[in-house]
Amino acid sequence: MAEASRTLYSTAFIPSFSPTKKTHEIHRHLILPRKHQFHCSVSASDATKTAVTETIPWGCEIDSQENASALQRWLSESGLPPQKMAIERVDVGERGLVALKNIRKGEKLLFVPPSLVITADSAWSCPEAGEILKKNSVPDWPLLATYLISEASLMKSSRWSSYVSALPRQPYSLLYWSQAELDRYLEASQIRERAIERINNVIGTYNDLRLRIFSKHPGLFPEEVFNIETFKWSFGILFSRLVRLPSMDEKFALVPWADMLNHSCDVETFLDYDKSSKGVVFTTDRPYQPGEQVFISYGKKSNGELLLSYGFVPKEGTNPSDSAELLLSLRKSDKCYEEKLQLLKKNGLSASQCFPVKVTGWPLELMAYAYLAVSPPSMRGQFEEMAAAASNKTTVKKDLRYPEIEEQALQFILDSCETSISKYKRFLQESGSLDLDVTSPKQLNRRLFLKQLAVDLCTSEQRILFRAQYILRSRLRNMRTGGLRALRIFDGFRDLFQ
């Protein structure tokens, strides 16, 4: 599950397609089946269509060591140099790369050649399908998602068969959670909205491809293979494994073997293409002993973002990049509500906006939004400046402050913070009594696992908001006691002159 520089955008994979409006509900929730019957046009050049009917496995169980070992053998036979690591079952990540020999700090590892890297330029086993997508200018993300499905459906006929077989069939990233699971376990966290938006973007992308391309070429893109279930699978793989390689012309890529590396919050090393060795590498930032799991960084991501894409939550307090999304909203009772809303929209914001809060504080954009929310009509001349500062689309000085309304702004943030905390408290108090009445033992394990992920996430996010609450209360107390002290001094001077 490795990623270099890991810059993933929730809607970046559909730039030239019809945008999907954000909604609070998932349009459809479908579970990827374990098997599909495939009917493919093997050769379209001579108009001959051969029906092929076989069972498609769609990856493996997430902890399958057998498929991982087969991948390792295939990579070695296909040009991967001898490695100092091997795929093994591990405590962190279920499967990972473990050191076979002593590894030094500053040592380059992997050296995956370009021939074993999947990019938008990779050759298709069914070239006619690839040509149609490129002719229609399909962007890299949906193109790679379709490529994965196409290669998976061809099974042993695809050169990527061993790689696809080692991919997880259904990981725990939020893309695979149902609407009911998101509502039940993540009601308190704003990451729920991000998950719903991502799922709907995937559905919107698939629907656009189906209407514009797949329905016009059913021999190449049969619906029993290219459908929303398989697209959720392939996009789930991309979100958790796609990398961007700066030294390979910023290309997005899937890098077999490298994507078996797991994430550590203590590591700051990333994948990239090394021009001298002509392979994808990473440089260790610490030594490893034989038997130790080797890690890379998936980027400076919060626990919520890690759960969203990768399906895990680091232990509480171990992630220095962790944050909690705090929701701020304009008051509809505000006499200037419409005017403020239009200025926010002008700057790409809305009446309700989330901002990341960390243990160390909150961004200037959050403070600017709070200033705008509490500013009276007499400050109408500063509304535009505040809205621009809230969006970070401004050249105004960074220490933007309005002392006359600072106390109201801090109180506004504190009220929003305490509203969020109450939701976390309620979920965590009730989490022990959630109904887990399912008949399948495997489903019971899944429900328990999802619940634990949600509890871990909500605990870490609540901890951050508790810290913000403490800071806000302290600052407000100091401001108010300071003002009272100044008033008493003024009254004392006034008494002297009476």
C-alpha cells in the first residue's frame, strides 16, 4: 500500500467528466462479487468476437501469503533484481516487506524496473479497449481503473495475472463501507462526508464511462465485467496503491512489490524513480535488522485520511500529522447571511465549511471564517477580505486580526468545537451497545473490525478537539479576566479624581 508524495484529490480522477454533486447519501452501495463470468472480444481488428467464459477471482484475501509468494516469484522471473526483503505476514498491515539481511540507513532499496510498473502508457492485453479510451481522452485515473479491470478479467492471459491475484479483493478502506456502516460508525466524524463524496465520485465516473463509451462497445466492455462493483474495486486499489513519481515526469503509477510496503508515522521516506539505476527506489532513513518490517511513508496524512484510503488507523498519539475536521457554519439568523454566503461562494467556500484542527492549533483560514461569521453589519467593508482569507486565496498579510470581534470569534469556534465533542462522546459512550446481530461469523468479524476502526478514529479526533477546547477556554478566560482587571484599574483611577 505504498505511495510516493501521495497527493490524492477526492475529485481529481474525473477532470474531464461530468462532476458529481456532493451529497450526504450514497447513490448505490454494491458489494464486489467474488466471481464474474467474462465474455470478451479478443480480436476486434478482423471483426471476429470470441466468447471466453471463465471465473475471475478479483484478487485475494487481504492476508493471503500464497498469492504474495507467487507474486514474488513472478517478479523475480520478470526482471526484479535480487532483494534484501521478502513478503511475509506482519503485525502491522497483515502483509509487508521484511528485511532478510542487515539494511543500512541511507541505503537504496527495491529497484523495480519500468517494465514492471503500470502507468497510463502501459500496453493493454486487449489493445482495442485501450485505444478507444485514449481516443476519448479518458484521464489517467479512470483509464487505469479500467485497465485493472480489463487485465484482471483476462486472468492468465494477462502478463499482470500474478500481480492482480495478489491484490486485496476487498480491503477495509471507506470506499467499501455501506451507507448504513458509515452512518452508524462515523456519524461523529467529518471523514464520513469525505467517504460519501468519494463513493459518489466513483459512481459518477463509472456512469459517465458507461454512457459515453462502454454502452457503445459492449463486446469490449461487457457489463458483467465492467460495472460499478468492479470499478469500486479498481478505484479502491488506486486510492490505496497509486503513486506519483516526480522523477518519471510526475506519472501516476502502480508499482508491484513496492506497494507491499506498509506505512509508519515515524518514517519520512518515499518512492521515486532513480534515473541512475533506472528503477523505482526508496532510501531508508533508519537501519533494519533481519526479521524487521521495513516501512515507508504514505505522506503527512491524518488518521481519518489514512482510514479513508487505506483502511487503518494508527495508534492514538503516534501520528504527528493527525488532525480533526471542525465544521463551522454561518448563522442563518445573521442579518448579513446572504451577503456573506455570496462572498464565500465567490472564494470557493460554502455556508458550512470544515477546517483541520491539530493538537498544536488551527489554521489561519479557520480564524478568518470565524471572524466573518461573527462580524456585525458595521464591518461590511471587511467581509470580502475575511472571505478571501478563509479560502487562502488572498495576498493579505497572514496576521489578519480584528481585535474588536476576536472574543466573539473564539467563542464561535469554541461553540462549534463543543458541539462536535458532544457527538464523539455520544458515539463512544454508545459504541459498547451497538447492535451486532449478524448470522455470518465472517460478517460479525467485519462489523467488529469496522466498529473498532471507528472507535480508534473517534478517540483520536476527540482528543484533538479536547485540546482545542482547552486552548480556547484558556484564551477566552484570559481575555475576559484581563478586560475585567483593566476595568477595575480604570475605576480606581476615576475614584482618585472624584
